[in-house]
Amino acid sequence: MTANEIFDVSGKVAFVTGAGSGLGRAMAEAMAENGANVACFDLDPEGLTETATLLSRLGADVLTFTGDVADEAQVDAAVAETVARFGSLDIAFANAGIGDPEPGFIHEYDSANWRKVVDVNLNGVFNVNRAAIREMMKTGGGKVINTASMWGLAGSSSVFPLPAYNATKGAVVNLTRELGLQYARSNIQVNAICPGFFLTALGPYDDAEFMEAVTGFTPMGRVADPAEIKGTALYLASSASDFVTGTALVIDGGCMAK
């Protein structure tokens, strides 16, 4: 196979959560740019409309679902409708996530905020993985890509305290390992992306003090553009990664190398 064939996802069906902006939109674009049809799921209907317009211009057939990944019924219904429309589900990006509503130390942490982050960042990933893998088991294989974080591999308090975010992203990393093992003989590869600092709504990147902190922490000395996730997304969604499962791929400008 040629390099183009290895990375081709033409005719595949991808389901992307958090697709209304940021990394999710970039992942959806990477799929559409390389021939896949895409189902986009997000809480933000306006963002979904913008993403759908972009993908349609790229020639993709697009479905959109406004919903909350923490609601398993909404996720199950969206995946079922995706399969009914396109005939299969080949690629699933469990990408939707939130940061700590009020970053801080655990002895002062609000339990409602803790539950909210766990519900979206961990339960939401569980909901998407379960629904997607159920369909992939019927058709003989597929690709599941979970968005974790470099803070799923190390604590963040050398920069700022994010106890709930760190806990959930660490759980996503190990859930990915577990599912990679569970489905290794079912032709379903389950992997995680661990991004560093990307220019998305997840952080206050318009704040000069924040930018100084994160660029100073990052060996490359800059924040990544969301489009820089596309290569990683395509690699894990395509046949290029057929012998890769249960791994956490770090895209962080060198942070975790320190």
C-alpha cells in the first residue's frame, strides 16, 4: 500500500463528540478532508452548524446531534441514528470534555464541580466508547480515539491546580489501555490522544498571565493550533495504526519529556 492508501479513510463513517469547536472540529475536518462521512455531536448548536458547513464544503456527508455526552441515552440514540443513516460506524472520537469550573486545591473543592467534571470527562467517554464498540463488534472492527490530556500522565499543579480534570484524564488513559486489551482480538483499536496546550476554549488563552505561564512551561515555547491535532487524529483513525492499541500518544510540545 502507498502512504496515501494507508492514511485514506474514504467511505468510512466517523462519530466525533465535542465537534462544535476546537480539537473536535479539527478532528472532524481531518476525517472529511480524507474522505470520511462525519456525525458531529456537541452541546453547542451554533458551533455544530459552523462545523457542518465546513465539512459539507469539503464534500462530506454530515449529521449533527445537539446533546450532552454525559447523557447515555442521547449518546446511544446519536450512534444508532448514525448507523441507520450511513450503514456502519468505523471511527469514534470521544473528545468532548471540560476543565475544572473553579481550579483549586482539593480541601476547598466544591463537590458539585467534581461530579460535573467526572460526568462529562469520564462518564461521557464511557458512554461513547460503549455505544461505538457495540456497533463495531457487529461489523468486525473499528477505531476508537479518546481525548485524554498530558495531565492524565502527570499532575498539573506546577502550573495550576486541576484536581478533577487530572483525575478524569488519568482515568481515560487507563480506560483506553483496558479497552485496548479487551478488544485487541476483535480488530478494534482503542487509543488516546494526550494533548498539551492547544488554543481552544478550554483555557483562558486571552489572558496574558496564563499565556506566559503555559508558553514558559512548554519546551517549544508556544501554544499549538487546533489544526495541529489533525495528523495524529488521522493516524489513529486510519489503517496506519492497525497494530497500535491501548496507547496514549502525547502531543504536547515536549512538556512530558521534562
